[in-house]
Amino acid sequence: MGNTVVDTHERNIQRWLHHVACRVATPPILTGRLVTLPIRGIGYRTSTQRGVTNGHGEFRYLPGERVTFFIGNADFPVASAGPAVTPYDMGTTRNEPINVARLLHSVRTESIGTLSIPAFVTQWASSPIDFAVAPCVFAQQPAVAKMMG
């Protein structure tokens, strides 16, 4: 069994090479993964794709796109879409990746090799969340307190 991130990256390269060689008018849809462990059940959107991550944490994107992950109405900081996206790829401040990781690990359930976002958690995320605030203030936001409580 190979490294799944490397395998995904190699598949993406093969698709892109096929696209270039065949001079296809539209770029190929690539597959990336949201990882710490794969995270199932988190929404995502790019300028051309939208969906929910599967059991492997996979999402779809086109080359050069940026991806926003979300739970309910709470958008996570934007990241460049690629073969693997982690909380540490999200946002532009020091606090954003820390707060994303805290939230994901607080609201998930865990099965062997996969983190899952329970469906009821998306109902709690009814308002925006400020991921840029200091970690000591982050959990005091009403939506965060409800999800992490």
C-alpha cells in the first residue's frame, strides 16, 4: 500500500499530462484531500466545485483554485487547493490554523483512520466564526462554544 497523498498527487499529474497531451478544452477535475487524518463530512467549495468530503477526506477542484471548507454557515479560512490541504494551509494569520485544528478535533467523531463531522454539528454552526482571534478568545464565540461544548 503506497502513500495515499503521493498516490493522489501522481493521479493528478497523470490527469494533467493527459489534458495537456490531448489538448482538451477544459482542465481536468482534480482530487485533493483534507487531512490531519482524512476528514469526512465537511463542506467545501471552489469557484467551480462544491460538495462534502468523503470517507477519504477527498474534495474536487481545478488547477489553480482556492478552496473554502465549511461547517454549516461557518466558513474556514481559504486555502490553495492541492493534493493535500491541512489546517496549517488555511488563512493568513498565526491563529487561524490553530483555531481550525482545535475546532475540527473538538467536533469530530473518530473511527479507524478517519475523522467524521457529525451531521448535527452543522446545525450548530449557524453564524460566522472568526478564526483569526487569539486561541484564548476563540472558544468564547457563541457558535464555537456550542460546537465545542
